[in-house]
Amino acid sequence: MTATPNANPNPKPDPILRLRGIDKSFGAVQVLHDVSFDVHPGEVTALVGDNGAGKSTLVKCIGGIHSFDGGEYWFEGEQVQVHSPREAAALGVEIVYQDLALCDNLDIVQNMFLGREKRRGLVLDDATMEEMAAQTLDGLSVRTVTSIRQQVSSLSGGQRQTVAIAKAVLWNNKVVVLDEPTAALGVAQTAQVLELVRRLADNGLAVVLISHNMNDVFAVSDRIAALYLGRMAAQVSTSNVTYSQVVELITSGRSGDLGLAHTNGATA
Amino acid sequence: MKAGPSQEEIRRHNLGTLLRHVHIGGSMSRAVLAERMGLNRSTILGLVSELGSAGLVREELPRDTGRAGRPSLVVRPESDRVYVLAFDVGVDRLAAARIGLGGVFLDRREIPMAPGRRDAGKVAEILAGSALDMVGTAQHGTYCVGVAAAVRGMVRRPDGLVRAAPHLGWEDEEFGEDLMRRLGLGLPVSVANEASLGALAEHLRGAGTGCQDLVYLHGDIGIGGGVITGGQLLTGDCGYGGEIGHMVVNPRDGRPCGCGAHGCLEAEAGERALLETARRDPTATGREAVRAVVEAADRGDITARAALRDVGDWLGIGVANLVNVLNPRTVVFGGTLREVFLGSAAQIRSRINRLALTSSRENLRLRVGELGDDAVLIGAAELAFSEILVGPLETLARAGA
Ligand SMILES: Nc1ncnc2c1ncn2[C@@H]1O[C@H](COP(=O)(O)OP(=O)(O)OP(=O)(O)O)[C@@H](O)[C@H]1O
Ligand SMILES: [Mg+2]
Ligand SMILES: [Zn+2]
């Protein structure tokens, strides 16, 4: 039997994205406290935490929507400054936000290229865009949309997520962050989106998945990062924790040896 | 002392290997083939032209032109010309397909069937009828090069005798022989266990592509299992290996199993256990019934949740054992276990993490099958293709080309 390209039995890639000591306040309210966060290529990192724990805020800092008050942003081993979505995009970081920004009155292809050609200084003709969109969906083995010229308003929730995710990978991004992509979906559609999430990571991307559903988290993630009241309680390998440990981390910030030393104090 | 392989043997081997590359990997350029096979380009050119003149591959421009530069030709399997027949004797359906080189479905028939005992001769008759119908509509100048059938039961190796298929009430059925006679194509019919074929399919074309160590769990009326280890399907001494559904996980006070034992994985985590624990209507079975439980649990139904937790627990225990014994890279949940996995992944993974050895589980991936309900049929097709991928020209000559 010949060796296959991905035969490395024990891939432990360095993090592509590394945050250190991130603080973020909105006015007088500090939402993120000294948060560290690592994201690895080829892996799905699940970001979990209770409502209001700071997940979306952290992700918006990663995506350059919010600038943070203190801390370091490292990308591919170098410290960088990210003050706008444009700068994040330039690094190859793409966020698919909780409230998906797709235009209902445009078709799939138009949505996938919306606001992007200009950003990358490209002018593309219709046929090329159509082909690139089709190839991206094809490469992700997306077989659920019948026509890429379909209006987005006619798509199901799962298909909309699929298009949003495909849009995120169309531009050879390196890090894709998905904020609750399965929240509004039924079981069958969730399965489709999770498969897509897994495939992105298997294709070498670093994927961050925010989810409240522990089955989703345990089904696809390689690592789990748990935020508790704006602090990173723990970042653990999915093959080393149990459901109840993760639930404890989410609800009380600690579980046995894992997590914050004092739930009201500094990180362990 | 055995002499080394002859030139002829080497060539035959290379032809088979090249054909396998394009059959599994799809169209690729000669340069890519040269690299993957570790042969120089002129050897590849010779092999491609030999396969080309036999009508097994064709060279053409790639589909996605429009890129800068001169596109190089790709070698493509001749899916319309060379095909196999694949059969799946399911629980509630019989399926037959005509599948072209490269794994393309050219034609398929499905015959719904009420679950229960079935005369093996009758099943063979129905399948042969559908198959001959499909063969009849195939274009002139196309060749059937292999036939294989999947059965939910114990299949003896190498002769394919079906020792037992309990849900059909079969015992010692010469199903393959019978099917071969009825087809009258002059081709032997390979018979194999359905989950073994599912494992093969997911390994070659699905969630386990590129993964050499994989365990496949297939849920329908029971739980079937297939194991790929070191890239090879585990068969055991007589072909009965991989009966994961009958791995005993709860012998002391477990549920009775169809096999006569107590506490088999299938008895604890199979469809019946799930539907009973979830207190569903006992007449509703199959995929829809299982999905309904997962959906109910998702909406917060406490009984459904408890049932999935229970079943997930047993599945986790079963998989933990497999992880310790086989150290798979990937465990694939197929058939109705796909839904069950999505509804109880937290439970399954937690159990594995508590029970399996750290080194054995640290790179473990749990996946759902990518091929859906077609996994078994695709696996049967791959079994049927195995001969032409070993000796392409000889097999084609035998098929009358
Ligand atoms: N723009 C803002 N101005 C003021 N406060 C904000 C702003 N955005 C978020 N917050 C507050 O920051 C905290 C963290 O919110 P965030 O949206 O990050 O939580 P989350 O973990 O994503 O929660 P959920 O699971 O509900 O999506 C909350 O208390 C929220 O009210
Ligand atoms: Mg949020
Ligand atoms: Zn049994």
C-alpha cells in the first residue's frame, strides 16, 4: 500500500491564530478579561459558553469589527494589528456572523461575490464568477442547491448557511469562524452544515465553531474552548473531556482540575 | 526460489494500478499519475494508450477551462462503456444498480419490500429481473465486468454462501450461485456482508477517504460492522469478521439479542432499543422513526432525550472497546446510526474519552457516513470492480469486448 498524502499519524500543527491577554470593554462594562485563544489549521475549535459569555464579542475582535483594549493578536507566528474587517480579510480570516448577511433579492453567485471583487481589487465577469462559485460549492461537495442562480430568498436555512460558508472559503481564507451556524436548523440541515464544517477543516482550514449544542460540539470539534463570564475557562482536546465536564466549564468556569482557579478572580 | 515478476506481470500490475487511480480519484493528468505511481512519463504514456485502445480510459481536455495557459489533457475512466451490477438486499427494499467505471451510477432500480422473511430464490429472481432490464437498456458496445451483492448476514469466504441472514429467515443459501444462474451473463456473483461493503465504500469514496484504519457501523434493523485495517477489509478466517453488532457490552442484564445472546451492542443500541426506550409507536420502524426520536429530543422531549442518552452510552462503550482493540483513525456512523450519532455525539464521545486508552483515542475522529443510503450499493460495486482493477485487459476480454 502506498503512502497517502495525509498519512502523518499525529498532526499537531502550530496555531495559525493566537490571541493573548485580550481585554475588551463596552463603556464601563468589561466583557472580555485576559482572554487567550488558539486556533489550529486542519482543526475545528468549538467555542462554547453561556449566553452573554462573550463568544460573539471575541469573534468580532478576531474579525476586526471591534478593536480590543489590550492584548496581542498573532497570526502565522507574527504579531499583527487588526483594526478593521478589511485587515482581517487581508490575513485570510473570515467570519460568518450569527445574523447572516446575505441579500435575499440576489442569487447565490451574486451573494458569494457581494462586496468582494472591489475589496480584492478584481473585476470579474459573470461567467467567471459563476464558475468560481460552482467550483467552490463542488469542492465542498455541496449537492443541496439545485441552481447557483437561485435567489437566496428561496433557500432553506441550511442552504443559506451553506452559501454563507461557501462564500467564506471562496477567497482562499485560512481561518473561518462560524457563529452558531446550526442554531436555527432542523436535524437534517444541521447534519449537512456539520459535514461541511468538518470538510473545511479536513481541507486544511482552521475552523472556529460557536455552538450551544453539545452534540454538535462533540460530533465535529477537535478542541473545545470554554468562555465563562468573559474569561477563557479552559481550552481542551475533545478527546480528553466529557460532556459533563464541558457543561461544568460553561456553567461554573471550572471542572475538577480544569478551568479557572477562582471563578471571580484571575485565570488558573 | 521464486523468480521475480515478469515484464508481463509488471505491466499488468501497472495497468491495473493506473486504472484504479482514475477509477477512484477521477480524471487526472498523466503528470499526476506519474507522480502518484512513481513511474516515468513515457511508461505512463504507454499504459494510458494501452488502456485507451482497450476503451477503458479516454484522454480529454479538463472541464474547467478558462484558466490561463494551455490546459493539459486528463485521463478519464470510460464510465459509459464499462460497468458492473451491484445489488443490495435491504430490510425494506431491494436495490439494483448499474454503475460505471469511476463509480458513476448509470441506472438504478429500487423495489420496496415489507420487512420480514423472504424466499431467497424469489429475491434473486426480482433482482435478476431488474438487472437484466438495466442491461437491456444499456447501449450496444458496453460491457458488464463484474457483479456483486450485499446481504445483511453472515457470508462465508471465499464461496459467498450465506450462512445466516436472520431478518430474511435465510440459512445456508447459495444466493450468489442462484443469482448468477438467473442473470446468465457468464459472470460470477460475489456476495458479501452489507456493513463490510459500507466500510469499503466509505473508505474509498466517503468519510474515510485516505484513511487506512477505519471502523464502520451501519444501523438499520440491526447494527452491522465493517473494519478496514491497514487499508484492507478485515474478514477473519472464514469471512465472518467485523460483527460489531454482536459485540457483547452488557451480558449480565442486557436485552436479548436476535442471535440468542444477551446484551449485544445491537440489542442495547439498535433501532429497536432506541424506539422502545423512547416509547414510540411499536409499528413505526426504520429511518423515519429514528429521525423522529432525534428531532423530538432536539425539541426538548425528555423521553426521547433519555433514550438517545442511553443508546449513546452503549454505543460509546462499544466504540471504546473497538478503539482499544483496533486503534482506528476514524469511526463512521452510517445508516440510521447517522441520525443517532448526531443526536447523541456528546454521550458517545464522553464514554469513549472515559473508557478508551489515551494513546488509542487521541487522534480518533468520529464521522457520519458521507454516502448516505447508497454506501452499501457503492461498496458492492467496488467489490464487483475488483477484478478489472487487477487485470484490466484480461477481464475485458472475458467480458467479450
Ligand atoms: N456593542 C455592545 N455594546 C455593549 N455591550 C455589548 C455589546 N456587544 C455585546 N455586549 C455585551 O457583552 C456581553 C457578551 O456578549 P456576546 O454577544 O459576546 O455574548 P455571546 O457569548 O455571544 O452570547 P450568545 O450565546 O447569547 O450569542 C453581553 O453582556 C452583551 O450584552
Ligand atoms: Mg453570540
Ligand atoms: Zn447478538
